[in-house]
Amino acid sequence: MRIAVAGVGRIGAMHAENLNSMSSVDELVLFDPAPGRAAQVADGLDARAVDDLDTALAGCDGLLIATPTSTHPEVLRRALAAKVPTLCEKPIARSYDEMRALVADIEAAGVTVMVGFQRRFDPAVVELHRRIRAGELGTVYLARSLAQDAQPPDFGYLPSSGGIFHDLLIHDLDAVPWLVGEPVVEVYAAGSVLVHEAFAEADDVDNCVAALTFAGGAHALLSGGRQDGVGYDHRIEVFGSDDSLAIGVDARTPMTSLEPGGTAPDDPYPGFPERFQRAYRNEMAVFVDVVAGRAENPSPARESLISQQLADACDASRRSGAPVRLTEAVTA
């Protein structure tokens, strides 16, 4: 199987390395718009660097897109024209309207497009999803997620990040509704600048909360922050009538328990690549299986409209101070 990777910056290079380790990938082709970058990454892998996207697409069985977000629609449409199954890093487009038009093109083309929301590929999250769908939690009452960066992103990145709800919390706005399995009908969000004034200067916040109300009456509480002095932290808890389950709670969780016999964290994760290493590896394995026809697409493009709509609603609520009612909630 020949897999092409378009964009081999930090995330693309990591994906390329994971693909390179898979015995089912016979040939790995790398392209990057930055001169020399693809060749540099290829030198450390069993891969071939090419100078343009058309060459990368020629004869490939699947394409992974990790170019800058602004280029995703163009690159995706070229993959659709070539009838090449694709995994595209989130988001597939910058705005909801642009994304909706792109989803329509994807579905009209009949080409498989996976969206790179890595939470959906994390083994613990996958198991949580399975147990909820199997009814093991009974009636879901509440989902709670927490996402804390260990260190803030580069301040130069902030103006183009889309803001905390579209950048940091977008993964939880995808994963939590996917887990609960119901449309969100109302959103309330708030945020503050507590880490650095650079966030305010970028018209953003560095700590936030969001409350989601689902159609069936369940709720979700999401929180995000741009700095955690102990380490990177991501957890999801789901409380039901029959059971309560959590992911991200183990010896590396950057939290000290003050209860008798409580523990302190051991070697906390320094960042999201380390925390979700298994998820990223599994994501590539699933993508290869989807390309080969051995698996269904677990992260279709249409479902990415949900998190985009919710992030827009969170941002609007944070700015207005009022809840946002979703009269036309997107469903999977």
C-alpha cells in the first residue's frame, strides 16, 4: 500500500513516522510546500520526498493531509478529484459555512474522508464509547472533561489559532457529544485571562468553561486551560445510573490526592503528543484499515460539523454572557 503525506511539520512528521513503522505500508511518499522539509523528514525514514502534490497523489492508495488549515479545502478537493481516500487533520475548513460546503462536496464525490480528531482513536476513549453504547452505564446523567496544556502555545500562534474553543477545546467538543450520542441543544460558556495578557491582545482567553445541554436532558461540563505547572492533563468522566467511568486518570495524571493513602503524580505527560501517543498510532492503523476496506470510517467529515458549530456557539456565548440555543443542531 502506498500512502502519501501532505505536510510534514510537527504533526505530519509524527504521522509519517507512525505510518513508516507499519508493515502494511509498502511505500511512504512525503510532500510539503516548504522547500526542503519533505526531503529532510524522508531522510530519517524509509520514505520518498516529492516536490508537488500531484506527484504525491499519483498512484497513492491514501492521502494524509497535515498542511496549514487554510489549505485543507483545496488539498481535500484535489484528493476528491483523484478519488483518493483521505485523512485530514482538523479542522477541514476554517468556518462552519466553508466546512458545510466542503462536506457536501465530499459526500457528492463518494470518497472516504476521515477527520483527525485523535480522541476517537484513543483506546480508552474507544472503550468508553463501546460501554456507553452497550448500555453498561445505564442512563447517562453527566459527562465532564478537562483539558490543560502544560505550557502555553507560542504567542505568535494565537491570532491564527481560532481561539481557545476552536483550538484547545475542539477535541472535547467532538468527543463528548460522540460519547453521549445525542445532539446538543444549548451551550453556555465563559472565559478569563489568567495566564498572560497576550491572550487578551489576541482577543482570546486562556481559561474557559462550557456547559452543554443534550436533547435528552443530560449535561456536560467542559473546562480548558493554557497552563498547568505540573504537566499536561486530559480527562473525561461519564456518570450514569448504573456505572461511572473515567479516562485519563492514572499514575501520570498531574493531580495530587490529599486523602489518606492518596498519591502524587509520577512522571506527568509534558504535552499532548506524549499523552495521546497510543491514539495517534491507532489513528494511523485505523486509517490504513479504512483505505484497505477492512474498517468503517469512525470520524466522518459530516460529524466534524458538530464540533465546529459548538465551538462557534461557545465563542458567541462567551462574548455575550448568555446561553446560545441551537435551533438547528447538527447530528451525525
